[in-house]
Amino acid sequence: MIKIDQYLGALAGLSLFTSFSKEELASMFNSSGYEINGYAKDQIIHLQSEVCRAMDIILEGKVAVQKIDEEGNVLTINVFSAPDVIGAHLVFSTNNFYPMTVVSETDTVILRLPREFIIELGRRNLDFMVTLLGTISDRMLILADKIRAISHKTIRRQIIAFLTYEYHLQKSPVIRLNYSKKELAERLGIQRSSLSRELNKMRREGLLEYDARTITLKNLKVDQG
């Protein structure tokens, strides 16, 4: 059984809880009003259309918010990692159903705070509620921008945007992939066959070369992606 004690120090450092002392947090969490659950890699945390009854705080690991269409294609909307918050915008909604599936990308530990627990935290400390409202607003803007960007980009532009980001991150024209082409296609929200077809086309045009684990930039102007 996972204990909250080992995470109190980390929680005290989060923006949501900076107005609480570690002792206050220990006192509040000395109850059965919350849950801590562990999830293995690729395990479903919340299903699409599942009722949201609590706010999740990622204590360890990463989770992906995904949408699966009728043909089984997976679109990864976003990836969140500790100490991100999930479900805060849904738990108080009258339409509190998860619009997408939430899956663990790695072994993950999640702290689950039900509505009543959140209300009690806000009652004890107004700064907590103000910070939570700001977190919800910022998260909704990020998700809206992500969906809008994915919806309006061609497959090539999505590939170039990804390569541009990785080029600046890795500081090398040889982009090393930490996941398979199938996982990359899911992150870009396209079918694997479409990704392979476009990469082949870009290779024929002399823009890049690639193998199972790398993509090497040739005459591709990533800064203009």
C-alpha cells in the first residue's frame, strides 16, 4: 500500500500547496478522504466517458491524454508528468465525464482528491482555491491550443514541427527517437502508414534520412517548420 507520508515534502513544494505547512498537510491527509493508486506502464487510468469524481495529482511518472477513433487510431493530445494535475476542470462540472482516455506512459503514482476534500482545502485556505482556479484556466488554454494546432496542420507540417523541437532540444541534426514510429504517429495524431509514407517522400526529396531509432536532417529547414 502506498503511503502519503513519503510524498508530503513534494506536495509542500507544489504551487497548489505552498500556502500550507508540511505539518498542516500531514494533519489534513491524516484521513481516509483521499486515495493513492499506482499504475503500470500503458495501464488505463480513466476511460473516455467515465465520470470524473476526483482531481488527480501525478506524484510519479507520466500519463497521456488520448483519443481513439472508430478505426482504432490513437491521437495523443498531451502528455503530463509529475506534479501535473488532471481532472480539476471536470470534477466540479455538471458535465463531468472524461472526454478522452487517460493512460499511464510509465509506471505512475497518482494522488486522487475527491470534491469534498478539495472543498475542505479551499475552506481552510483561500490561496489554495485561487491557485487551483488559475491552474484550471491555464490547462484549458494549453489543451485548446494543442487541439487547434493538431487540427490545422498537414502531416508534413506536424513532422517538421516535431523535428524542429527535437533539433533545438538535442542540438544535433541527428534526432534520436526514444520511442517507436508507431508511438511517434500516435503523438502526432496520424496513422503509422501515413507517417511512413510522408517520411519516405521527404527522404526521396533529399530532406532527411531515417532508420528505426534516428531521423537525420539533410536539406530540411527546421526553423521554418
